[in-house]
Amino acid sequence: MPRLGEPRLDVDSCESTQLLVDTSLPEGAVVVAGHQTAGRGRLGRTWEAPPGTALLFSLLLKPPAERRAAELSLVAGIAVADALEHLLGLAVQIKWPNDVMLRRRKVAGCLAEARDGAVVLGIGVNVGQAADELPANAGSIRTLTGRTADREELLVAILDALASRYVDWRAGGLDAVYDGLGPRDFLRGRRVSVNGVSGVASMVDSDGRLAITATDGTTVAVESGEVVYAR
């Protein structure tokens, strides 16, 4: 298994770290930026943060063909939660399909994009932003804990956690890392609406789908979509 984080490219600023990853490089290559001018999230959203306030990086992975690349957003979320809990000593949750939550606020996001037979995994963590520098319903380590955090220390912690989770996922799929997902399921028990399906979120299943129990008692498993949930 290659060491995640090598080779490494650091840039002060770029449009998006996702665009700088060369898929011909060895698995584990990473691009880290101090600032993104057009950071990318799911569904065409942007990820914006003042220079030097967020941890922003993209990692090259080359998973086996039998694994579903889309699941890597959840695997990454588990690793980010592992790292944050270790460093902060606070409980962290995962909101399907790709957000990491601290004290009910989004503190990180993960984006897995298939490209040239590989996966470029982008991760952004809100670290030092002030409250007026964050979008609605988001938080940073600074605003949510009152603490400062070192972005390099956090990067190393996430890569270490991801290396372990990635090995397990490669071998056994989401079942092999479900201990890091199931107990952290932010949506479980909440009323949600996804792609026109409304009901109560019951779980994220071992295929990475969100299971929703409708008012008539039937269960629908949603592959992907935008979640609206009761706060």
C-alpha cells in the first residue's frame, strides 16, 4: 500500500486543488493549497475561505475496479471524523453523503471525482475562519471550539486515518469501515426529503445509500441527492 501524501505539491493559491492532481502520478499523491479561488463542492457548489484559514487538499487514489468510487466520499468523511475526534476530543458526526459535522454545524466536506480510471478525492476543513467568514449553517474549528488548530498537524492526522480506513475499504467495502459511519450518522431519526422522497432517515446502508422510511412504512434507499432535513 503506497504512503498517502507522497509525492506532495504545495501551492499558495490555485483555482481548485482538484484540477492540479495529475492522475499519472503514483497513488497517494496530494496537492495542498493555502487558498482556492474556485474551490468545488458537490452539485456545482463553490467552496470559499479566506487565504490560510482552511485545510484544502486533493488526494489521488487508485482503488480496485470492484469498489464503488462514490463510496470514497463517505470513507473520507470517516477519516476526517477520526482525526478531528483524536485532535479535539469531541464527538463528530457524518451527514450523508459527504459532510462532516461538529456541534451540528458543517465543518468539513469531501468530494470524490472519478478521472482517468482513478479517483481524485478533495477534502476541505474549516479551521480558522471567523463566524462572518462562513456560509450559513457552517462552522470552523475556531468558531465551534474556541481553539486554534495547526493545518499541517490536521493534514497529517487525516492522511494517517485515511490510510487505515482506505486499506480496510479496499479489502471489504463499506462493511469493513462501518464502525466509523453507523454510530456517527447525523441524519438517523431525522425527517428528511431527498429527490422527492420524504420520511425519516433510518440509516446509511452498507452500499452507501440513505435508507428512508416513508409515512406508509415502506423503505426507500436513495443513491445520491440533495438532503433537506429538519433541524
